[in-house]
Amino acid sequence: VGEPKRTTRSPYMEFAKTGIVDVPFPLTSSGLESIDLARFPVLLEDLTADLTGDPALSVPGNYGYEPVQEALALHTGADPACIVPAGGASMSNHLAMAAVLTQPGDQVLIESPSYPLLFDTARYLLTDVHSFDREPVDYSVDPDRISAVIEGRMRGAERLRRLRLIVLTNLHNPSSALLDSETLREIGEIAERHGARVLVDETYLAAMLENTPRSAFFLGPTFITTNSLTKVYGLSGLRCGWILAQPALARQIWQMVDLFDVNPPHIAQRLSVVALRELARGEDSAIRRNARELLCRNIELLNRFLSSRDDLCVRLHSHGTTSFPRLTRGTAGELVALAERRGTSITDGRFFEAPEHFRIGIGARSDVVEEGLARLGDALDELAKLNVSSRSAH
Ligand SMILES: Cc1ncc(COP(=O)(O)O)c(C=O)c1O
């Protein structure tokens, strides 16, 4: 058993930033299209005098800018003492992990498949990373599988002795599966028995649109959650993310903030307050309404497409921004190339350690999604033909 090796890059993020071929009908994004700045409901007064009446571009950098803390408290239902804002869910995950995983060799258990940055960040922190499998097809979590990994029954590996953190996404990236609170509670109990915590990345939870459960943070002190306004509302550029944690841990996370970026850009804080106040209008929020309408339309388009295919193994879609079908023939790598030649794009399942799967994102405009799915259908037909002819050639 060697020393853990530090990860210093993220192949997935490099792909997301530079590897996606520019196509007219992309289905790669896991988030909704950015809203136009012209449609962002900001008034000049919001920027020239903050909500405490301070006209300065810079404010004292304390632990929390009050208007943001209050707006996030209203948005999440959590006490401001439990809220640490951060640059997107990305920095939120990083800070939360850094505060909990303080010793090299601390053990982390992460769902698989999962968002690759969760693994990369844990490895950057020199932790000893293990994974447990979600169930195939519906991507639910069986808490017994988690216990089995911890007890070392699965591979006869040594029991996890310094388990500090179990990490999940809810909704699940890439499949959008929802974890119910009963399952989360069971996972919390397992973590507690081993003196560990549970980190739930809830970046996509608001993509439930209806009957959105409360954050897992409210299930008990074992839970830490991360979230942002990035994916579901087309507000990625604000980098408005946050962590919910018990006050003592929140204070430790604030100390991590001091090590990493000290203070966020103040202008982004003011814009985040504007966005959070708009979202607080509930049914009257135009940002919320647009997101819901777009996703409802696109889920219908996706389901029409999925129902028309007998070469994909996947459940029909009921919520969320991404679907993760398994191909019954061919590989996702082949499909990616065929799709790109037809002007659409999907994400190769190899980034999620599932090369027979691919991820479809439905956050683009409905006309783009509709045409992208039509072209993806053509690419799948072509893949079927190629696989028939290559089989008959052997
Ligand atoms: C599960 C998950 N967490 C976090 C992030 C990062 O979100 P943000 O843009 O808010 O940093 C992503 C982005 O794809 C994600 O899929």
C-alpha cells in the first residue's frame, strides 16, 4: 500500500472547457442555458448602494456579508450561522472536503458513477478514496452496499478505519436519480456509526421543479450539503454557491475560506442578492418560471426520444437536467464521434467510469434539444448498422 498521490488536474474539466466540439445542437451541458444579462433583473441602485445603504465598491471583509447571509438563509431555510457562501458548488465542495479531510490518508467513500470533480478534489487533498456503486438502471443507492465497502466484504479489502466522509450527489449527476430522505437517513446512520459525515452535493436538487425536498442538511448534524444557483437557473456566471453545515464546522470552513480566497468579489455578492431576492418571489419569479417551463418542455422531448429507442437501457425521465442511458450495442466513444459528425454532442460515459453509457443534457433551448435528439437518433441508427456489419464481418 503506497502513499496517496496528489491529483493536480481534472481531465473532465479540461474536456468540459476545451474538448467539447462546437456543434449547433449540443446536448452536453448539465445546466440550463445562461440567461441574458439584459434579462437579469438588476437596477443600477442595486450596484451603487448595497442593501445596507453602503455606496462603497468594497465592504469590510468579515465572515459573511450580511445581505448574502440573509438572502441565503431565506433561500435555504437554514440559520445564517450554518451558511458559508463560496464560488459555485465547485468551491463549496472543495472547502467542505478540505475542512473535514484534514489528514493525508483520511478515507472517503464516493458514489460511482459520480461527478468526476468529487474524486479529483478528494485526491487533491491526499485522501484515500474508495467508491460504492449505485444500482444499475435506476441509480438508487442501497445503503447495504455502503456498509459492505466499509466492512471490507466486497473485495476483502481492509476495513475503512479512518473513514471521514461519504459523498453523494442529489439529484445524481449523471442520471438525475433522486435520493429519498429515508435512504439518506440510513446513510447518515452508517456514517455516524463510523464517526464520519455525509456530504450531499445538491447542485441539481432544484431541478425537481415540484415537491423539491428540503436540503439533507436538515436531516441531522452528520450532514453537510453544497449547492449553487449555477445549473438550474442559468445563473452560472454569478458563481453563487454555498455550504450548509453545523455552526462549529461552518466556522472551520470559514477558516478554509481564509486560506483559499479570503473574500469573494463584492460585485458578485450584490448581484447574488438580487438573484436570490428574485427567486424568493416563488411563483412570481420569472427566473424560476422560465427554468420550470423549459425543463418541462425538454423532459417531454427527451421522453418521446427515449420511448422511440430500443437500443437504450434507461428509465423515462421525470426530473433533472441529465439522463444517462446505457447502449445495448457499440460504445459511447463511437457514438460521440457519430453524433458530432451530425452536429450534436453528448458526454462520453468514460468520464463517469461507465464507457457503455453516455450523458444527455437537456438544458439548452427546446428547439436545440429537439434537433439535437433527432440527430442523436440518426447517430444511434448509424451505430447499429456499424455494429451489425462489423459482427457479420467476423
Ligand atoms: C454535481 C456537481 N457539483 C458541482 C458542480 C459545479 O457547479 P458550480 O458551477 O456551481 O461550481 C457541478 C457542475 O457540473 C456538478 O455537476
